[in-house]
Amino acid sequence: MILPGATLGLLGGGQLGRMFTAVARTRGYEVLVLDPVPASPAAQFASEHLCASYDDEAAIEQLGRRCAAVTIEFENVPAGALERLAAHCEVRPGAAAVAVCQARIEEKGFLQSSGFATARHAPVRTADDLDRALDHVGTPALMKISRLGYDGKGQAPVNDRAGAAAAFAALGGGPCIIEQRIDLATEVSVVLARGADGAVVPFPVGENTHRNGILDTTVVPAQVPAALAEQATRMACDIAAALDYVGVLAVEFFVDRDGRLLVNELAPRPHNSGHYTLDACLVSQFEQQLRALCGLPLGEPELVRSAVMVNILGDLWQGGEPSWEAVLAEPGARLHLYGKRDPRPGRKMGHYTCLADSAGQARDRARRVWQALSRPPAA
């Protein structure tokens, strides 16, 4: 076990790293953050900030030499950096698992070969692959870049062959997948923690709503049949085992109109849809990340109250500073701001979670807060 007083390393300085760092430092650990952005959200809470790129060899060497263990807060860290770090200290999750989750082509291949259901898809590495891929997938479909796409970015609709060629060119002509467009009933996700000993602890299933490709709300417990929630949890745990994963993993699922559960994406880190755990569970996804990283027993994920998590995007600042008193005055509401200085449209600036005795009551609270929060300030 790696005990309090040790120094932990974190690759990535965004809000997920900020919340991990806050938990780790509260538990008595030092946290060394490597991130290229000055005053990044995690750096504001860190013991020390190495302001350098993720492939900076000197910074990687320093991180490995000084830290007892290293983790990540986003999946696009170079896998080679994780391999170099592993020569010096524990790295969780490991480079092999992260590499699978970094690229849609590899991720879909892993899921398919491991027997997990996904939407029909095909890789497109060059323009010569388009006809074959479209014949397999059909239309309507989505073209998605294999790497670096997030929050709906790096995607384009495809309705015919001409549209596929145009989408491939618009997305840069690099590796992509074409994926069947699903007639969605809803979307759900499972966030879990898996220890080095193989112990797996899943959190309750969350039901997600997206707006413009960005997660808008997560409702817990998910308002889906119990059998479907159990299936999603079982699949997520099986995926973690197949990856030999250590750390916190999020598995996003589509649920189609026929009630089929299809794996959408894997995230080898805490996840936006798991933020409710900070306020609604006995242990948060960030404490589980800390425990898995340090070889500590995983905590109990029991849901204490029903919850609705709502993302706060930079769009909310267009009329001036939001009315934070609307959140702070609402019983059962919890506000989390990420310390970002530039509230650009579509940028995640924070979130709030509303707790109640039922999901319906939590929804009502969340809606009431949103209406007041987005109200223009009095003149």
C-alpha cells in the first residue's frame, strides 16, 4: 500500500485532475501535476505543477523519480510516456489499457473481439475504405475521428456516399470510423473502480442526456428497467476484467428503441457522468481513483440519496456572471466550480448536483435551480 505522506503524480490538469487532487491532498498525499497549461484547474490545488508537455522527457523523468505512483485525468496522454513512467513507479491505469481507449478503431476492435455488443461500424483509414465501410454500416451513420474527438467534436453525419466523402475530408482525411446511427431510447453509463487484486466496485448506473454532443444531465438511479441496469453493470465489470484494468473506468452505453444495450465508449479515468458521486455516495469516484492507485481497499459505493447532476457550460456567462445564489440557496443543491478563467461557449466550467429522496424530486430541484441560475441579473 502507498500511504499518506507519499507523492503521487498526475498527468493532466483539468477539472477531473482538480477533483482528484483535492481528495488526495485532503487524505494526506502530495500531488505533482504535469500539464502544459499554466494555472490549470488541477495545478491550483497541487503540491507542485510541472508546466511541460506530456512528451517532455525531462518532466517525465522527474515525475517517475519523485512519485510513488502516477495516474491520468484524460486518456490522450501519450502511451509511450506511461511506459517510461512504469519503469520507475506504479502507473494505473497501465499503458496497454489506455492505448485501447485512446483510439476508436482500437477500442471498437477490442470490444468486438471480446464479445461486447456495439453499434455496427467499420474503420476508415483512407478514402479507399469509404465504399466498403458504407456498404457494411449503411445509412444514416456518423463519421467519427479515431483520436481526440470528445464532447461531440470530430463527428459528422453521413447520409449517402457523397456525404461520407465530404465528411472524411472535413475531418482531416485521417483514421476514422463510420458508425450506424442508433434510434436511441436513452443513454446510460457505469463508472466503476477495479483494484490490482481484481476487486471490482461499480457505482449505480446513471442515465445521461446530451445537448449538442456534450453531457447535460445525469440522473441517478437511472430511470431504466432493473434488468437493463444490471446488464449494464455486469458488462462494464466484464470489460474492466478483459482490459486487466486498474483504476476508475467509465463505460458509456446506448439503449436503442428495442431495449438493446450497446457499448458506445470507454473512458480510462473518472467521468463527467460520475460527478454525482461527490455528493450522493459514501465514496466518490475520485477517492476510488486514489484508492486503486495506492493499492488501498476500495470504498463502498452506496447511493445515499437520489441525484441529478447538471453541467454548467461557458454559455451561461453570456449575460454576465451567473446567479450563484440560486444554487447556494436551494436545499439539497451542491455547487462545484472548476477555476477556469475563460468561460467560452461549450466549455465545462462547473456543475451542480441536486439531492432528494427520489429521482423525480431531484429533477424538480435541478430544473428550479437552472431556471434561476440562467436568469439575467437585475439591472
